Amino acid sequence: MVPPAAPRFRGAGAVDFNPVSPETGVAAPARRRRRGVAVFVARVLAILTACWLVVGAVAAPALPGGGWFALAAWLLFTAAPLGTFILTRARRWYPGSLVRVLVFRPLWYAQFSVLLLAPLAAVAALAGAPFGAAGPAGRWALALGAALLAALWLAGYLGSRRLETRRLVAVLPALPAWLDGFTVAQLSDLHVGPHTSRRFLARVAAAVNAARPDLIAVTGDLVDDFPRDVDHYAAALGALRAPLGVFAIPGNHEVYSGWKELRERLERLPLTLLVNRAATVSVNGNALAVVGTGDPAGGRDGDPGPDIARALAGVSDGRFVLALAHNPALWPALAERGVPLTLSGHTHWGQLGFPRRGWCLASPFLELAMGAHVRGASALYIHPGTNYWGIPFRLGHAAEVAVITLRRGEKTAIRDASGR
């Protein structure tokens, strides 16, 4: 008899290409998984192509070559770079910095732009149609929208260069006296690759070293998309040290990158990789449990899916637990099991968000998307990201090195101690 499949945690960024069969509880075969990926890519390409058709139809009369210009733009900024990315996976070809910057980055800029411009142009054309001005209205909307997007991309690029050290205080009633004043430096969503600014990563390393934390936690998405990206991570941040060690967990990009090879590379670094397990560190002769989970994007073919029960299985009763979970959707299960403090990331809420409004791009997809949260005696901090994903863009919150000091108190809370 095949046991039922373990529950899966879902969240933003977790695309289920390989569903578990409800009849057998067994993951689908590789052929079905490849078919799922192909269907997903086809749907994305169809949506993007439709958007390019709208933009091309509206802009053609004002473009040299008319519709041919729009077709060339679709080939140059969508079909060719997307095909290149697929080939890197199929042929196991490692793209260097030039390909990432000159091929992949324009892909992201173009797709984000066309997804915004196509609806704008269509609405403007429809609004102008009753007055016989569908074409001019659509073209004026495109021109205005393109100008605003250019300004937005520039502002976002400048914002991505900002880095701040944010000091937080986690007040926890369950904190033992011997941990009062303990500090953790948290990095998250670094997405390091050959295209990442070495100067920026040096600033990150300097900020962590200046904070002099007792422990360093890297809460997933250390690298961008390929196992060899670990070499670039090692060159920039591999020298980080803390008295009680450096602990890292996988994120969804570690799954997407090819977990088996990537894990082998990560385990060569001077850090402790936690995947659904706990490590015990000694603090003045007392034991602190650092627990790391897998990620909801994994769970099949050896990928690091989450298993909360297994992660906490080695923790002795009464031992204080610091949990690292890349996806904040895992926190409720940890809180139910009495974990006092969980550190997460994943949502990139600092790239485009409105902290004072409590909203970011991940908000429609995740109940817990940004900032600090408290349930009973359990607290969660969702990191805004130490770097960027996709394009160098950040509006809403600076790239962050979080320095969290643990304090004992009567009421659970996470407070900003940076004076902002």
C-alpha cells in the first residue's frame, strides 16, 4: 500500500509542474513533468505574443516598416532570449555575465513593459474609437506609458544600489536569559550570479562584518539560476564568519537551479546547510537549536521540499528554536509547533512595495508577504531582500542587511531599532 502524499505548502513562485497523483501518492513521471513545463512556457509565450500583437497593431502606423518592426521587437526581446534561456537548460550551457546582461535582462525589461503597455494601449484605443481616434489615442497612450516606464526603470535601478543595515529587536517571552542580547544577521534573496555587482556584494559583506553578529542566517535564494552561480557567491560572500557560524537554507531558486549539483557545491563552503533538520550551537554552555526547512517549490526527485515535522524532530523539548524558512507560508505550521522566532524572505517586497500601506507585489498571492508578524508567542520577520531578482529594480525599501537582537519581554513583538 502506498502511503498518502505529504501535504504541500504553496506560495508565490511555486509552480507545480510535477503534481502528485491523488490515486497513488506518487509523483508524475519525468515525461509528464516535462510536458507540464512545456505547457507553462507555451501559455506564457502566448500571453506575451498577444501583448506584442496589441502593441504592434496600435503602433504600426507610426513605426518604420509598420508591423515588421513590431515583429522584429518580438523576436529580439521575447522569442530569441526565451529560446536562449531554454537552451541553457536543455544543453547544460552556463551563461556568463554578457548573456545575463545583454540577453536575459532585456528579456525581463521587455516583458514587464509589454504586459503593462498592451492593456494601456487597448483601453485608450477603445476609448478613442467612438470619436474615430482609436489609433491616435492608442499611440499617445503608448508614448506616454513608455516615457513613464523609462522613468520608472531608471528610478528602480538607482534604488537597487541602496543598501541599509536595519536593526531590529525581537521581544520574546520564551527567550532564556542566556540568549538575551543575542544577535543574528540575516541575508536573503541574494540571487548571486556572474552579472551581480561585485562592488555591491562587497558592501553587503562589509555591513555584515561591521554588525559583528553572533550568528549569520542566509534564508534562501543564495544564487540566481545555475549551480555554477555558487562559485560567484563563494567569491563574494564565502568569507563571511560569525562566532556561532553561518547557516543557510534553500529557496525556490536553489530548486530551479538543479538542486543535486548545487547542494554539492554549497556543502563545500564554510557554512552549515540546513534542509529539514536542526543544528545545535552552544551559547555560553547552553544549547540553541537552529532549524532550517526545505522549500515549497521542491519535494520531488530529491528536491528539498518542506517537512516541518522532520525539521523539528531532533529538537529536544524546552530548547529554544530559531527557524529559517525561505517561504513565509511555512510560518503558521512552525508557530503551531511553538517555534518562537522564524526568519523568512522570498517575497522581494522591497523591490516594489508600499511599506506604510502594507502592500507589495506578493500581497495578492501570500497572506504573509512583508514585514513583521506575531501570532501568540511566535514571531516572523519577512526580509525585503538583500539583492534583486530579474532586473536591478527597487522601489519601496532599500536592499537590507537585517541585524536582529533577541530580547526577553512580556509581549511578543518585532520592533525597528534603527531610528526610522
